[in-house]
Amino acid sequence: MPAITVGLDGSPESIAAADWAAREAAQREALLCLVHAQEPLYPVFAPLGGVPAPDTTEVQRTWAAHLLSETETRLAERHPGLKITTRQAEEPAVAALLTAAGDTDLLVLGSRGLGTVAGFLVGSVALGVVARAELPVVLVRGGERAEDEHLPDAAGAGSTSTPYRDVVLGLDLENPGDAVIAFAFEAARRRGAGLRVVHGWNPAAVYGYGAALDAGLNEELAQEARNGLAEVLRPWRDKFPGAEVREQSVIGGAGRHLAHASRDAALVVVGRKTRRAAIGGHIGPVTHAVLQHASAPVAVVPHD
């Protein structure tokens, strides 16, 4: 049975992530795994006499159990028939989440860092997970609602009964990544949504910075980019014959264009080149920009 794991810490961002994950699990007919990760606490001693201060470990365990139980009940009421499990992990959060998600198909996290005001402050846990995960990770902002994924109704109000907004895919023609493309097409198919594919190219890579622009060459390069995009997507159009795909080959960094497209998107999908280094992790400049400025949930899909 497919499964989705979501990290839960009680913050508004994690609550929004749990709601998003529950909707996605219901749509996929998948198991939903709620995970609370709490690093083990060490005894704290009072400043006088060396007497141990009251142990807060059990208090935190009780609070976490209540959070998981309360969230499970709320989501089960909203999604009858959804299978839900809960787990408390007492180990560093990044390791706990990656371990918990090891046998699942998707990991969902809340992030306070999606948006121009907060900047790239996804948080050490979310950033660490995204940089190291070998499965797709979706980051969801606090306040994200089900109706935000849908087009407004005839009166301009939010609704969950209207069609879904587009799924937006950022595509790198030099290393497109089948896993990234497949994730985006599947997400659009499940939602009955359109798929908007954005590819950014930079004339400076051809002209050199500061060189004079050639209008004829510029158009030729633009056409080459459009042709390359169509060629990469052709087998996927054949595999998903009912997909409504719109291709956008744009001048400039894809991150800025993807952030703009996210304003009318149900989901933004970007790739992350897998690097199995012993230390650290990388997410790449486009994914960095999207995480910093996107206003929709962002799926980061690792690929070779």
C-alpha cells in the first residue's frame, strides 16, 4: 500500500502540512503516517546543590502523544476511511524523519520559509531533510488551505468544488530527470489539472556577459529551447495522452518565473540532483529560489 509520511511538531506550518498530506493520501488511497520527532533530553540540574530539576521528558512525551492523537482524530473525521498511523521518535529530527519516511512514497513538512517576507528560512530540519532525502519532499506553508489548490468560484470566492489550479513543473533540459517529470505528470493526472512546464534559458551563456545581443540569433536560440522542451516532453505526452500540457521557454533564471507561476498553482515541482556526499547536501540554485519565493506547496524530487 502506498504511504505518505508527515512531520508534526504542533506549529501552524506542520498542521497545514498534515492537512495537505491527508488530502494527498486520500487522493492516492495511501496510508498516512504522522511522525513527531523529539531529540532526547538530558537531565537539567538546579543551580544550587546539584539537585535535578523536574524532568520534562515525560511531559513532552505526553504532549506529543496528545498532539498525534488529536491530529489523527481530526484528520480521520475529515477523511473517512483514511488509514492513519502515529509514531514518536526520540532522536534528532532530520534523522528521525528520514528514517520514518524510508519505506514511504512521499514526505511532507511544514515550512515557515516559503515566501518573500521570511526569505530562505526553511529551518534547519526542513532544509536538512530536503538536502538529504532520497524520496520526494513537499514543503507546505502555514495557512495553506484546501481551497487554495482550486480555482475560485464564479463569485471569486475560495472553493474546493471548482477545478484544480495547474501543477507547475520546472524543467532543466540539460538534466531533466525522469523522476521529476513523472511526479509532475502524475500529480496533474490525479487532480485532473493542467500541467505548466517552465524552462529558463540564459542568452549570456551564449553571448557572454556584456556582449552585444543579436536579435536574429536570439530568436534562433529561443526556438532551439522551445524545440528541446517539446522533444523532452514528447514521450511523456504519449504516456499521459489526456494531459493538458502548456510549455513555457522563458529567458532568465527559471526560479523567478516559477515563483511567479506559483501564485496560480496547486503545486510546484522542482528537481534536486542527488549527491551522496558524506557531509552536507545540495538543493541547487533554482530550487533554492523557488523555496524562497513560491506561494504554493513545493515538491522537491531527487533524481540522478
